[in-house]
Amino acid sequence: MSYETTLGRYILAVDDAIKKYLSDARIHPPLASAMEYSAMAGGKRLRPCLLLAANELAGGAIEAALPFAAAIEMIHTYSLIHDDLPAMDDDSLRRGKPTNHVVYGEGMAVLAGDGLLNYAMQIMLSAALEDESRKALRAASEIAERAGVWGMIAGQAEDLLAVNREPNEKALYYIHTHKTADMLVAALRAGGIIGGADDALLSALTVYGEKLGLAFQIQDDLLDLYGNAASLGKSTGKDEKENKLTFPALFGAERSMTMQGQYCREAADALSAYDSQFLATMAYRLSKRES
Amino acid sequence: MSYETTLGRYILAVDDAIKKYLSDARIHPPLASAMEYSAMAGGKRLRPCLLLAANELAGGAIEAALPFAAAIEMIHTYSLIHDDLPAMDDDSLRRGKPTNHVVYGEGMAVLAGDGLLNYAMQIMLSAALEDESRKALRAASEIAERAGVWGMIAGQAEDLLAVNREPNEKALYYIHTHKTADMLVAALRAGGIIGGADDALLSALTVYGEKLGLAFQIQDDLLDLYGNAASLGKSTGKDEKENKLTFPALFGAERSMTMQGQYCREAADALSAYDSQFLATMAYRLSKRES
């Protein structure tokens, strides 16, 4: 099956799952609208696709992995809603649409973010209650740990504090490893666990995710410098203006491009022992992405 | 054992557990400081004490319930940090101290709240991984559901939307049931489950929590009207100024006081078949509280 066919199948399944979860009538209706606005705003669905691909690579069927794919995308979405708030990055455009707080107000945007994080945890706990094998519980725990206070949130906190500070390599790697790579690793490991991966495959998926995360973030930094706001669907040139700690800011654009290509190759190499055409292609495509 | 002795024992155990969890060196240090500032600001620890009391009433030992007691207090604390933000209630004083965003800035306060919610889930998932009986998983699920988008967060969303709207009884009960009572019920049911409660006790604990939640919230509304800011440790008179939907606003102060006493009695009655001196006394004390 071609890369595009598989990708399309994953995205369709994730979109359907997220829509189904968010249409639960018990959710406070205006809150559900605010949550759905951002969750269905047309993201790349990178994290859930990685999760589903890792699950299939490990030999799992898609159904058992879908709750986790939806949950990790909800966690990613909540982090964007909160990150876009005036108190954080103060962004008014995301995925080509006005950001959540611009449409629903700051108070509701805070709650929509809280709601998506909490709901993601509910979905995973609910899947764990139905799974006697405890694989779901292990996957939920992987995601919660890497999304949390020594994972993604730690990266965001360091990102917030690094603005206008003397650039240094240690802080840069801390931010990008935790803010970005941790969630890719969480997706890959959770998918692997649900699919029944052994320790060797889980280790390979971890290295792939760590390298891909750094490559993805460098590309993000480069696109903020050179990208087109229209095709990106968000403002550009912000990092430099705000004195953010990025790869181009520390190493220059040219060296950053070289590093980005290197991380992509290392990502693909990590899985060379496995039949992972999809994940290898994904690493290659991400290195060339323009949005 | 006297009510005060038991309460003191619970609070000490909860404080120790929260401190221990927040001193984990893996947490981003400045983020940990912001989380601890609010989590250790001297709250009443109502929810964890209810959880521990329900656990002991069901016959459980305190150790297995402590992670859940710490987790529910962290969830309560995150909801206060986000609720105090300028975009929400815009409070600068809480428990007699400057609110989180006043000390750490709005961006870090958003992350400290996100961090506490996520960490609470991690703690519960971690306890569930160590518990073969699945009681921990059921307790975690109870708390996540009632803290979420048809529980506490739903109550906050409705609270946000009810400002300046025509007061109506249905919205008032929706807000107070979800914003306040749901978390008390979550604490009681989670504690009961960990302690091994049967369905009859879980039902009685649920009714007790629902009634206590309404009584507690009416008292909160009355204290905002008549209380002393110094002994409360937060601003008063805000509900009326902001045209909030409260019991006194809808029913008047006198009728609200009568209703509050009635709910307290109904709470105590719900547990009359059980040896629950502590919970009965707690209902009585809450009805008289002045802070």
C-alpha cells in the first residue's frame, strides 16, 4: 500500500474517532464546540499517525489503538490552544484559522484546553478498563508521562523562560526534546505497546521518535524563518522578533538544515531492521515539508 | 478518635504525599516551584479528606488511598489556578496569598495548572499499574470523569457563560452540581472504591457528596456576600459586582441559608446507616464554616 493511501486511511480513522468522542451529548455543549473547533481544524495528525503506524508495525489491529490516537491528538491540540493564548505565544492564527481564544474568548479557550487534556485521559482510562491485558494501561501511562511535567509541559516551561536569555545548547535541546520529541516518542511507544511490540522494537521506535522530533522541530524553526504564512496557516518570523531560542538562532540556518537532514537519516536508520516503509517515508517527507 | 484528631491525621498525610510527589527531581524545577506554591498554600484539603474518610469507612488502609487523595487535591488546585487567571475570575488573592499568576506570570500559571492536572493523572495511572485488583483503575476513572467535560470543567464553562445572563434555577443547579458537588462525589466514590465499598455504600456516599456539594457552594456564595476577606483569605463581594449566578442572587440570602442547612442535614442522613461520625461531623462543621 502506498504511503499516501496509508496516511489517508489513518487520518480518516483519527478524524472519525475524534468527532465521535466530541459528539458525546454529556459534554457541556458550548464547551464541546470550542474543543471541536480546534481539534477539527485540519492539523497534520502527525502524532496519531505515528501511533497507528507503530501499532501496525508491531502487528496490532487499528481498533484497539484508535482511542489512544484520538487521545494523543487531543493532548497536542490542548497544548496548542494554551500555547496560543495572549499570556503565552499570543498567536491569532493557527492552521489558517483564528485561534481558539480569538473565537471563543480567553476564558473558554483555557477551559477548552483543560477539557481536551482531561477528556484524553478519560478516553485512555476507559480503554484501560476494558482491556484485561493491561497493555492499554501501559500505553496510557507512557502518554501521560511524556505529555507531563518532565515531558511536553516541561519543554513549554523552559521555552517560556528561555526568551531573551543568553542562547545555550543545553536549554535548546531540553526545549526541543521535551516540547516536541517527547510526544512523538509517546505516540510511537504507546502504539507499539498496544500492538504488542517487544523491547527491541520499542527501543527502535524510541530512537526513531527522538531523532524525528528534533528534525521536525528544526524544520519548524526554519519554516518560521523562511516559510510562507499562507501555506503554513500561521504567522511567521515570530521566533526572531521574540528572541526565541531556536536551532537557527543558535547554529545559523545553514548548519540547522544540515543537522535536520542528519536527524532524518538517523530516524530512518533506527528502524532499518524492520519492515517500516511508512515510517521511513514519513521521516523523509517531514524533512522536505513546507507547511 | 475525635473529629479534629482524624482531620489532622488526614491533612498531615495528604500534605506529605503532595510534597513528596512535587519534589520529584524529574519535574522542570521552576515549573515545580509554581505548582508547589499553589498546592501547598494551605487549602482546607476538603476533597482528599473526604476521599480518605470514605476509604476508611469502607474498611481500607490509608496507604492505598493516598495517591488518589494527592491527585484530587492537585486537580482542585489546578482548577483554582486557572479560575483565578485574568481571563477567568481575575482574582489576585487566594488562601491569603497572591494568586499564582501574580507571582509567576500568566504563562507559567497556565502551565502550572496544566502540569498539576497532568501530574494527577500520572500519579493515578502509576497507582493503577501497581494494583492487580483494578480498584485503582476504577477510582482513577471516577475522578477523571467527574473532573472533566461533563463534570467540573462543564460547571466552570456554564459559570463563565452565566455571567450577566437572566438568572435561572436550572443553570444555577447545573453550575453548582458540576463545579463543586461532582468533585466531592468523585473523592467519596474513589475513596470508597479503593477501600472496597459495596454498591450500597457507594450510593450512600454519592448522595452525601451531592448534598454536601450544594451546601458547601451555598455557604461559599453566602461568605462572598457576608464573609470577612481577611479570614477567608480571598476577595469578597465579587459575585454581586460581577453579576454572577449564585444561590443568594436567585433565592435571596435568607432562603439560601435555610436551603444550606437542609442540604447539610440531607447529607448526614444519607450516611445514617453507617458508622460515619467523621463524615456527619464534617457536614455539620461545613454548614457553620466562616472561612
